Amino acid sequence: MRFNKKLARLIVSASVFVAVTFAHKQVYSHAYLREDSRSRNIAQIQTNQTAVTAVESVGMTVSDMDKSVEFYSKVLSFKKVSDVEVLGTEYEQLQGLFGVRLRVVRMQLGSELIELTEYLTPKGRPIPVDSRSNDRWFQHIAIAVRDMDKAYQHLRQYRVQHASTAPQRIPDWNSAAAGIRAFYFKDPDGHNLEIIYFPPGKGDPKWQRSTDQLFLGIDHTAIVVSNTEASLKFYRDLLGLKLVGESMNYGTEQEHLNNVEGARLHISGLRSPAGPGIEFLEYLTPQDGRPFPVDARPNDLMHWQTTLIVQDAEAIAQRLRMNQSTFVSPSIVTIPEQTLGFKKGFLVRDPDGHVMRLVEK
């Protein structure tokens, strides 16, 4: 009898212990879930604050503004929409250079914009004459055309400098890009440009609209990257752009398009809610492309800067600093009277050295 009473007490004690332990676990679990949910909400808010809302324009440094404006307007049908000359401390801080006096011209094709900047002072260096398409300072804008053959003949009439040997057609085995035709060439300063034709079913549907225009607009800007995953962490994870497509491009057509023997590329396309895309070109072979010069400055002609609109410049700058990004601007700059079309902004480099200008309207 005593034995049974002791056993009963032990069973009751064990049951109480299990119940209390389970209750504690439930409380802890619910607290953990609440904390996890709160963390996800905070992360979502931070992502929304720092997400790029539009790729507004793609810019480049030019040596002679009048010559560049003539080229882009006469040869490629861009229209000038603004022309300003600026100087002062704010622009020195924005560009990370002392003593700048800038002439900045914005030009439009379709609904897309380019921004040309001439440094009246100080002058920078020309693009290296031995630049190749797999060097990591390579960047271009891809201009969609209605008819590749007519566009190519038009460029030939103006004696543009070839970068590709001739227009190339992506072969049918490449399902992601089959039938797309493209051609690389250069502007007067040696900046790489591309004309690109999208057959029905490929690219943005707006390039299929009926029109008499030969040059339609800017589909994307392409940059050479050394590591796609590292670039995705910057553009997708920190800036909020979305990866919308990938392809593996190689073969004689790709080699002659890029004018790089043995070219084998991993290509990734990213988009924001508005504006042209940003395309990664990772050369799996050959891997002898040169890195971005460590002493590169915005007044050098190899300088491009892609303008990305954000809702909160302070929030995105803080996030980039926490991830050890390299800034060109020493701080966020407020632009007097929004002479450049935005309220505040800064310049920052991606993992390979390409410059992005983050602006708040």
C-alpha cells in the first residue's frame, strides 16, 4: 500500500513537471514567434525604405559636350531636354572631386534618359585605347531598334567605330535569347554602345509597337562583373532590384559580338519598377579582363554613373555603409534648387567599381 502511495506521488510530481515545462516551452515559443515576426516586419520595412523605385538615367563623362550632343542627336535620334552648368562645394562633394565646374546635358530617346557630363575643370583621362569588352570598367547602353539591318546601315553612313565585327544573331539553341540581334559600336569618346533588335516574343513588349522610329529607347545598361553572386548581394539584396532572367551565352556569334575570342558569359538581367534594366556580364572565359583602376575618378572618360531613385537616401546610405560599400561622395549632398533634377544624393561603387548615383527626389 505504501509502495502504491509513493508511486502515485511520483506520477503526480512527474505530471506536474511535464505540464510546467510544456507551458514554459509554449510561452517561449510564442515569444520567439512574435519576435521573429517583428524582425521580419522590421526587415521588410527596411527593404521598402532602401529599395530602388526606378532606374532614372544612365550617364557618362564626355570630353566635348557639343560634339557628343551632335552625335547622340544626329546619329541616334536623342532629344536634348536640359542643359545646365554648375559649380560649388555641393557638386565637389557629390563627385568626390575638388574644383569641379560641370556642364550637364540630359537627352531622351523614347521614355529613357542619358546624362552627359563634361568636366570644364578638372579634366580627366581618356578611355584606354586597348580596352576590351571583358575589362571590368566596361559598360554600355543597349538601344532597341525597329530594324537591325536599317539601323546598322544608318550607323555605317556616319562611319561609327565598330566594336563588333558586324551585327550578330543569337542562335536558336539559346532559348532565352534566340533570335535577338545585336551590334556593339563606340561614340566619339570611345564609350561602348549597343543596338539591339528583339523579335516577337522577346524583350519588353513595348519594343514591338508599330512605329516609324528606327531607334526606340534604352532597354538596359550592361556592366562587366567578376562574380554574379557578389553583384546580386549589392543590387538585389541591398538595393532591392529584382532578378528577372539569366542565360549562358557562348559560341562564334557571342565572340564576334563582344570581339573577345573564347567569350563565354553568364548574363543576368535585373529590373526595378521603372526604367531600363541593369545587366550583368560575367566572363567565365576568358578571365583576363582587367579590374577597375583603383585611382579612377568621375572626370575620367571611362566613368559611367547610373542614377537610381530611392525614397530615403539616408536609409540606403546607412545600409550600404553597414555592408562596407565604397563611397565616392563623402556624404549625402543636398543639391541647391535641384539643378540636377533631384533633392539629395550620393555616389557609391558596386563590388567591381561601377558607380551608382542614388538620389532622392
